[in-house]
Amino acid sequence: QSALTQPRSVSGSPGQSVTISCTGTSSDIGIYNYVSWYQQHPGKAPKLMIYDVTKRPSGVPDRFSGSKSDNAASLTISGLQADDEADYYCCSHAATWVFGGGTKLTVL
Amino acid sequence: EVQLVESGGGLVQPGGSLRLSCAASGFTFSTYAISWVRQAPGKGLEWVSSVSADGGSTYYADSVKGRFTVSRDNSKNTLYLQINGLRAEDTAVYYCAKRPPIGQFHFEYWGLGTLVTVSP
């Protein structure tokens, strides 16, 4: 499986909203609703933020939301905060797992 | 509290071998599938391997198939990754990640990782 496609970087000011896209194919994102998103601060382990396209684990603020349309998924972060600055990775499961290349979010 | 602690990384010459371990606590280890995910320096995440709760089913990325072997000892709450024929491109931080109950396909808890460096 080829890696999912994410923008290398996005940015936004505190309080604004940003959306990170994740493009796959009909063989991964397009098949099942098993898209997840992970946040990774520098030098830290990844943290699950969204699973099954739209679900948030306990403790993740509702400022984080996910969606999917056909072969693409998106992560939207509203009310940006300084601590949201991190790398974000999408992931899709079909037969195995494939990650996106990661998007660096900068909070201006 | 769920904890996953990886160990066994280090500096290895090309062609060498290593066995990584992931010690788990805070949950019933024998009832959850566990995966290995790696991250090369400055690069993104790459799924490497998964093993079912009972160890009977294993899965590998094409990039490691035939060189990596995943196993688990449920009596010791420990996951292993045997890595043979190491290559420069295997240099990465290796994370173990716990999946939720069967039928769910994301990684809900991650360890802090162990660094494998392949260099002459």
C-alpha cells in the first residue's frame, strides 16, 4: 500500500480553525470507515485523536473533529490553541494499515 | 493505567540482528492485539507488524516481510520483534501500540519507543 497523501504543513492563528486533508484510494480510505488521526509533539509518542473517521477518545477536546468523503478524510481543529502545534498523521486500515506522510501544524 | 515500555534498541551493523521487547501493564495483555509502528528520523509513521491477542496470527508490512518476526509471551505480558538482516533504512524509533478490542482498527495507546540505528 502507498502512503496516504497529506499536506506537508498548515498554519492558523489562535482561535481560528484549520483542516488537514488526507487522500487515499478506493483500496484504503474508500473501503471502510477505519480512519484514525494521531497527534505527535516533537520527541513524543503519537496520541490518538480521532478514530473510525469521526469518534473522539475520552479526553480529546471536541475542538477536534473528523470527516470522510469517498477516498479522502479530513481532520478539523477549531479554536486553535498554542498546544495544538504538532505533527498530525492520518491512518487507514484495510487489509493492513497505512499512514499519511504527516502534516506539521503551526499556530502563528 | 495502560503502560507500554519498549526496550532492546541500539546501534547495530548492517546485516545484524536485534530483538525488541515491549513490556505491557495496566490491562489484560492476553486479550488485545498489539502492533509495531516505526518512525525513521525526521520522517513519518510506518506500520510494521501486528500480532493477534493469542499470538496465532501475525501480519507484516511488505518492507519487512521475511526479515522481521513478531511474537508475544502472554505469561510475561511482553511483545517481541525479532529483526534480522538489518538495513540502513530500518533505522527508526520503534513503537509498540495497543489496539482496542477485536473489530476495531486503530492504535489507542503507544509506548515511548526504542531507537534502532543501523550503521557500519
